[in-house]
Amino acid sequence: MSYVDAAVARAKERRQKHLDEFREVLAIPSISTLTEHAGDVRRMADRLVDELKRLGMTRVDLMPAARHPIIYAEWLGAPGKPTVLIYGHYDVQPVDPLAEWTSGPFAAEIRGDYIFARGASDMKGQIFAQLKAMECLFAGGPYPCNVKYLIEGEEEIGSPSLDSFIDSHLDLLKADFVLNCDAGIHAPEVPAIIYSLRGLAYFEIELRGSAKDMHSGLFGGSVRNPAQVLCELIAGMHDADGRVTLPGFYDKVRALPEEERKELAQLPYSDADWIAMATSKGLWGEKGYTTIERVGARPTLEVNGIWGGFTGEGSKTVLPAKAAAKISTRLVADQEPGDVHGQLRAYLEAHAPKEVEWTIRELTHGPGAIMDRHSTAMKAAVKAFDQVFGKAPIFKREGGSVPVVALLQQKLGLDSVMLGFALPDDGIHGPDERQYLPNFFRGIETYIHFLANIGG
Amino acid sequence: MSYVDAAVARAKERRQKHLDEFREVLAIPSISTLTEHAGDVRRMADRLVDELKRLGMTRVDLMPAARHPIIYAEWLGAPGKPTVLIYGHYDVQPVDPLAEWTSGPFAAEIRGDYIFARGASDMKGQIFAQLKAMECLFAGGPYPCNVKYLIEGEEEIGSPSLDSFIDSHLDLLKADFVLNCDAGIHAPEVPAIIYSLRGLAYFEIELRGSAKDMHSGLFGGSVRNPAQVLCELIAGMHDADGRVTLPGFYDKVRALPEEERKELAQLPYSDADWIAMATSKGLWGEKGYTTIERVGARPTLEVNGIWGGFTGEGSKTVLPAKAAAKISTRLVADQEPGDVHGQLRAYLEAHAPKEVEWTIRELTHGPGAIMDRHSTAMKAAVKAFDQVFGKAPIFKREGGSVPVVALLQQKLGLDSVMLGFALPDDGIHGPDERQYLPNFFRGIETYIHFLANIGG
């Protein structure tokens, strides 16, 4: 049996062990945005450090970062072979609304073919499958190529440390390409590789009408209500065609070539599937574009949260002093995330009534990216999918943002291969997040083949 | 010294005692809308029952109601004299936002001429001043007229029990007129009597876009965002002239006679004062009307609260599953509060996109009222103000709602005299609610004179 076949056989034998360990990792509530979970985030980092040490890495470091450390590891025992920089993150999103979870978000309950937990799909399932692939390879001898790891704990809060970390470790992170495991496929039996990611610019806007909450009967209708003004401002951020009205928002948007539109139209997509995945009653979006184009190739603006006034039980006749919203935009090539702040400011300057004070704060931003679909690394991934799933992957544009892909492209000149096994309906960032277990196991095998293909 | 002069002298002597007792009742957090404060609400009721017993009432009952009991009391020892039904409430609004209070909302801290506490002005200060007036009268002999008390503990949750309570106690509540202490004056040295109150209809609207929160990068811009739709719907509830767009909203509104507009224009009002009271940067409202007219004689619609999506610390890239708002209207004669529910429903049916599910729930409603400015009781109040403040009160229309006034007018044929000493800038329902103490003491004297004037 060849080295790679033995590793795959080992992966099949160890499924129960891998699943048990996966559940342990899912039980750690490594929520990076909430201060009270800082200890849990650290516990998750320590667990990965232990794994990496067991995998024979010759260097494993916890490097300081703004809030949660970055894990760096390396094994460089294959001179002459390519070096792959493996990216992942070990933090997860908050769990609210908690009441909408069927089982506890860190109970890692298995129902049918799925395991349910915050982070199951985004992305403990992916990074852990990659580590288990390494384990199966390492048991059979040295790795087929050189390996470096960059695993951060701040991805879900916008990777505030990544930019400067890369800048100050350009030599350390040198590689031939990036394997980014924070990725997914199209459907359980439809492997896919994402070659385009959207950028993100995320803001908090606060409006203040009065110094304190007032009685709505005594003052309502005589002064501005900041909640009403906020609604008017948000309503005005889209026109009747679903286009974003921020001044200059579309100026740098790269038009979608007719040829690529035709390719996108060939993807195995149906409106009914999309509606089911979105758990919505229907579709909506920018006029003149298909759903695939809207989420993959067009910029969008969303209200992520809104609050103001009395939100408790019962009725309180209050005229709110202030109201606020979290608003984010997703950007496509060649939009600059840094431009959106100014566009939003210009919009508010033009439309906010003078009786209301407003502030705007950027919470996070990151650029988008487009990758070469014909690189050596991309071909190794295509082949690995074929070896495990029995078919070649489709190529997709992704609506989400993985800022590290653009950062590594800009700073180190490295293209990323987005190779992961999440599914679009895994419910990431929402309640009942899940990972499809058959593909967790096939994921381990695909990562084995991928590294073997790279090593030649 | 006459009976009434002796009572007034007693009030002046006992100021410190009255203030100490006032602080005791302000320390009781009788928040009617919050279940966890039910015991405190009951404690406040018990305290008033004790007071009324000490005042020689021949009957003092705690009568069951939906959530908090109604206090009924009577003293009918003046045959041939008029009977006054004294109305008040002993519950208060919630205290949030707690962080915006300078001192604890139940600490009853005195700073300068003001005492700060939730309920200080609305309306423990008023009902307690009335009880202290009774105390000073009772110490000198029998009351000058017959007295009944109706003090509820559910006013701040929309008086859900009052309607049926009045219906089932029509004989018990018989009187010649109502003294409603839930009232205020225009400015510290400008006594005022309100002769018109607005009605209220208060709703909660919830929109649902998807079954659960979704990832805003993966699904944003491809399905409806209920927070955005809610903003669009709320924005559309006013037109560019500040008029409410609910279908039929103005159909029954009684036009303001030109003569009354001239009277209202004579009131001691200034834009600068109003802006200062509202702690706002400027005025806004329905075109074609003055501020006094907007809040007193025109119907309005306000957002009292709004919420949806991620409202915590940091950034979460979520497409909210749902969003909700509390929306209330203030109504003038002859609008029917019951009509607004249908108008809001019709508005949503016409404007909510089909991809979003919505529900609407009425939380509370109550009618408005207009009173005769030339009744005997009104004249007794005018005279009492003159005796204590040295000047006649102005007559005002009020933007707030006191549903009990309309109920007692409809069911018992009783006009109310709105006699209380709150000030428009007391901050009721908001943080740092306060009562101006010099007028708390003058209030006690005015209530003494008023009852003496009624008794002749």
C-alpha cells in the first residue's frame, strides 16, 4: 500500500476517534468578541498547540496579538518540495439568539448526519479535519511537502492583528501558496472551489435627538425622533431597484464580463434551493442580476443590527433619546473598503436632518480578492476532490469575506486555495450551526490527497 | 383663624415631615410593567391604604384588578355638600436607561429645589401632596365636602382593569366631579389647567424574513432583510410634510377652530423654552401647525422602541431573522383609538413586501377628552390657584393621554378637573425624573383651598 493510500486507510479506521476529539474541540466556547470568554479562547488555542506538537512540528509558537494569540507552527523537513502555508482560525461567533438553538451551542449534539455546535462548520470542522489529515500522514513517515501554520483567534472580530502580524513576519510566512481551510463546497455531493471573495466594511451609526428619553405624548411630533430618522436614513440607503445609494459606491466596481456571467449561469443553482437555504419566503436584490451574481459579484449593504428606545416587555411611552444601527457593506473587486467610510459619512451629511446629531464608527474592514483558477496548487485541489468525491469541483464566487486571502495576496504575493467542506446551509453565525459529518470524514481524506498531490 | 387658614398653616409647619414621608414613598420601586416588581407595587398600595385609614376614611378597600389592585376609599360625612372623586395612580414607569440617571431612581436625592426619583412627578408627588392636604384638613375637623378615592396601580401599563372596574362599580363611584391629580402646570410660576387630553393607541410590530439569523455575506442582498424592511415601513409612515400616512388616519380629526388657535397662540410659549425642555437641537413636526398645536390638538405617530439583529459589543455579520418596533399614536377628538389598529394593518398590507411575514399586536389604547372650562369645579380650581400662586391659571391642551378622564366622562358623565403640579421639564418616563419641591408644598396648599372652595 502506498504512503498516501495507507494514510487514507488510517483516516477511515480512526473515524470514531476523530469524531470524539472533534466533539471535545466543539465543546470549547471560544467566542472571540466577548470578553468573558477570553479564557475559553485561550483554552482552544492551547488545545491546537498540543495537537501541532503531536504532529511533529519542529516549531510551535503562540504569538501575541491584540486580544487572542496567533498560532504559528512549521515542519520544513522536505527540502526541494513546495511549502504550503495553512491558514485557519480557532475562534467562533457569539451564540445569540440562544433560545433558537435546538441543543446547546457547545453540546455538540449529533442528529442524523449532522453535528450541531457553534463553530462546527465555521471553522473548527475544517481546521480540525486538516489536522487529522496530518495525523494520518505523519503516522506513515515524513510529510510529502513543507508545512507552515497560521491559525488566528480573532477572525470573527475582523482579524485586527493580522495585518501587522504579516507585516512583521514576512520571512517567517514565506511559502509557495496558501491552503485556506475556511471554505466550503456547494452541496454534499457537489465539491466546489471559491476563487473570488467579497470585501467587508462594517460600521456602527448612532443618532441622538435629545439629551435624554422624553415622554412621547408630551414631546412626540414636536421634535425629531432619532429612531424614526434612523429608519428614514436606512430606508434611503437602497433605491427602488435595490441599488445602494451611498455616493460613489459603484464607481470602482469591476463589471462582470459577459463570459463569466454565462459560466455562473451554468452552476447547479435553483431559486427553490436558495430560498430553502436562506429559510426565507422569497428572493430579493439588485435589479438586473441573478442571485448568484448578487451574492458573488455585486456589492451589497445590510443592516446587521438596530436598536433604540424601549425594547422590553409591555408598553413604555417614550420618545427615544437615541437610536443606533450596525451596517455593513460587502465589496467586490476593485472597491476599496476604506472608501466606504467616507461614502457613508457623505450620505449622512447629505441626508441626516440638522436637529439630530450623528456619529459613525468603523468596526472592521477588509478587502476582497480574486484568484487564478489554473495554478499548480489549484490543480492539486481539483485532483484531490476528484480522488475522494469522484468528480471535479465547480468554481464559485463567494459572497462572504475572508480578508486574510487578500492580505496574503497583497503582502506576500501568495494565492490561496480555498479548500474546506462547509455547506451553504450549515447556518454559520446563526442558531443551530452544523457540520455534515460524512464530509468531515471525506474532508480529512481530501486534505491527505491534496498534500500528497502537492508533494508530487 | 378659619378652618382653611389653620389647615394651610399646618401644611407650612409640617413641610419637613411631609418631605421625609414623600422620600419614603419615592423609595418604593412600584414599576407596574415588570413582573419582578409586583411585590414593590403591592408595598406601595399598602402604604397608601395606611395613609387613607389615618385620614379617617370610613371605607378603604384594596379591590382586585388584572395585575395590581385598585384602591377605593370614601368619607361621606358632609351630607348636602358635593362629592369629589379623587383619581390617582401609585405605579411608575421602568427606569431604563439606568446608566443615564445621575442618582439612583429610587434614592430620592434632593439637588437644589428638586427631588429626583422615578415617579417624583408622575405622579407620587401629586397624589401624595393631595393626601397631605387631607391630613392638614382632617386635623382641624371634618372635611368640607364628601370624598371618594380611586387610585390604580396599572396606569403605566395602560390601565387594563379600569374600564371593567368602572362598569361594575357605577354606584360606588358616583360623584359630582373628578379631581384628577395626574396633572401639571405650565412653569414654576405659571399655574395651568389642562382641558384637553389626547388618546393613545400603542402597538408592537414584528417582521420576520427568515427562519433563523443568516450570514450577511452569504445571503445579504439576495433575500429581504427584515430590519431594512422595517425601516422602510416606518420611514413611510410620515410624508414629507410630517403628516401620518396611515390610511384614514385624519378622517375623524376635529379641526381646530380659528378662535382656539388664536387663544393657543397667546400662551406663554417660546420655541427656545420648548427646545430646552425637550433637550433637543431643534423643532420638527406637521407642516402648517405651531408646536403648541402639534402636541395638543393634532394626532401624531411615534417609534417608542426598535430592535433587531446583533446589538451587542463588536461586529457580527448577521442577516437578522426578524426585527420589531413599538409604535404608538396620540389621538385627538374625535378619533377612535380602536380604529388605528385597522389603519396600521391596512398600511402594512399595502406596503410590506410579500417575502416578509408580519404580525401586529395592540398593547394598549385609550380615548382622548375635552372638558368644559366653565364648570363650578373648574372655577374652584381657578380660585385655589389664585389663592396660593397669586394668579389665575392658563388653560392648556395636553399632548399626553390620561385615559381615565375619557372613561369617567363616558361612563359616569363626570368632568375632570386636572389639578396637579408637575412641570413639563420634569423628565417623566425618562432618566432623572424630578419634582420641583416648592410646588410640591404649594400643591398641598392648593389642594386644601380647592376642597374648601368646593365645600363653599
